[in-house]
Amino acid sequence: MLRTNPSFLSFIEDIYQQNQHVGDVVLKSFSRGRFLLEQGSRPTKVFIIKEGIAKVFFSEENGKDFIFEFLSAGEIVGELEAIRDTDCLCNIGAVSDVLAYALDSRYFRALMNRDIAFNRLLLNELAERLANTSTRSSFQQLYTIGHGLKKILELQKKQQITLSKEDMAAYMGVTLRSLNRALKELEQAKE
């Protein structure tokens, strides 16, 4: 639910601290509710989160959002757009205050072309995301809303984060009404 990547964070922190690429790697802060990347826009930066929590979500034409994932320290965003030189596929919004390393897209592509360690980290990240997406899709198809809700509530407690009902519903791919019904059923089952 809350993804982290300490290896990627360590790699980019080493580059930043060497201070050899001034301007290509900078620290940027985003207050809660601000966007790191906006769906449909053309990004010029790739971000690696240093601290804080961001959500990756797709906004549908009907005004509804679907949250793919919550990301934290060491997670990278904007890499697909930089690799493919395309507009943003989805929104990346700060759920809490976020501090992130911003890599110029040209510098990101140069790293891909010359640094094997960077490529390994990037490929591992992309493979991990594919595996997580497949697992989550299967889970959502095979289990009830109530079961999924229990898992989300357990994860929130374990990871010490609090999500709004709207974000929980968007993450589960259900309506707020369905989520409220499932929450009520959970409360009644406890009594």
C-alpha cells in the first residue's frame, strides 16, 4: 500500500551529495495537496521522493479518481514519461508535505544511457510495480469490499498513516457509498 525504495533513495542521495550535477538534481518541496506531476501535462522533471507521502491517481472524465498507489521515500515518478517522452499518464499529488529530488529529464535519460547501476535500480522498480499491480488487480477481483477494507485498515495501522474515506474508496475502486456500507458492516460485526 505504501511503497518505498531505500536503494533508489541512497543512489540519488549519493549523486546529490557529490554536487557534480548542479541544476540537474535539486531538492524540491511540495505542500500537502500540491501536485508533483499533473495528468496530461508535459513533464520536464523526474522525481524521487526523499520524504513524505504522495498518491498516484488517474482522474476519469466523469470526475472520479482511481488511486493506483501511495508512494514514499525512494519511489520514483515521471520516469515512464521521461523514457517515452510523453505527457503524464496520471496525477501525482502530495498526501503529506513531500520533499523530492527533481532530476532534469535530459539528465535522467543520460543516466539511463551510461549508468548500469541506475538501470538495474530502474528495472527492479518497474518490475516491482508490475508485480504489485497484477497482485492488486487479482485481489480486487477475488475478494469482497469488506475483506479489502480490513486489509487497508490493517495496513494503515501498521504503517501509521491515515487516509481519507475518499482516498480509501478511490484506492479500492469503489464508490464512497459502498465504502461507508462496508465500514458500517465492519462496526456491526465488532459488536
